[in-house]
Amino acid sequence: MDMKELNKMYYRLQMKCNELMYGLHHRIFETEWGWYNGHYYKNSSGEYERAEYPIPVITVNGFCDIEINLDHISLTSKRCRAETLNYAFEKFSGIPFEVFSIENYLDEDYYTHGTDITVFRNKIRKSQEKELGFSFLFDFDVGGDRIYEFVKLLRREGFCY
């Protein structure tokens, strides 16, 4: 990859970060952001791999982190395990998400797209963790207003970070 391609790629990430920051910060949320490497993603085999390149990450204080990846946006939050046992996930219809262990996040996935909800509930019932991690996936082209509304939904539903 040459310098022009690299600059074009990072410019795109920066502009998306600016758009999302504007939609969140200039309303009701306190935000901060930075470039961070060392994030993990699932490869085509479903295994976690560490990425060394930096991406912009927006922290919405108290509610979530928003990772602006090369091809998608992921929003990570937490929820109390006990409150999640009987939670109705219909409010997240159409938004792919995963639920993972906070303590062993690279080893324990409680829910991935397609997991039967009964299997998911049984897994978390057996877990001793106090909180569960949630990762919601959005297309890269999602607008700032959509992310703003989604963070408000997380706040209403008792998610935290």
C-alpha cells in the first residue's frame, strides 16, 4: 500500500469519526476519542485476531465505545448478567450483535448471530459473571443520527460502560 492509499483510508476513518462525534457530543452525551490499536476482530474462521493498526474509537462516557473499523462500525457496551437473563431483545431487531464474556472475552462467546435464544439464556444462566459484554454491528455508512438514537436506546435499557 502506498502513502496515498494509506492517507485516503485514514482520511475516511477520520471523517466518519468526526461525523459520529458531532452527532453525539453536540447533544446530550459526554464523549472523547482517540486512535487505538490492539483491537480484536473475528477472522473468516470465527477466531479472534489482534489488529496492530490504529482505528478511531469514540467513548461515550458511561454507555459505550464506538470502534470505527475499516469496513464497519462496532458499538461495545455492558449489561448486568442477572438483568439480561429474561431481557427481550426485540428492540435490537435487524442489528447484528454478539454477547461475550467480560472476564474471558477472547474465549467465551455467549451469543453470536444465529445462536438459539434458549441456548444463549442457558449459557448465561450458568455463568458466574456479573456483567456481559455486547457488541453491536453497523454498516460503515451508518449516519450519526442513527448512532445517537441507538446510544439513547442503550441508556434507556440499562446498558453501561
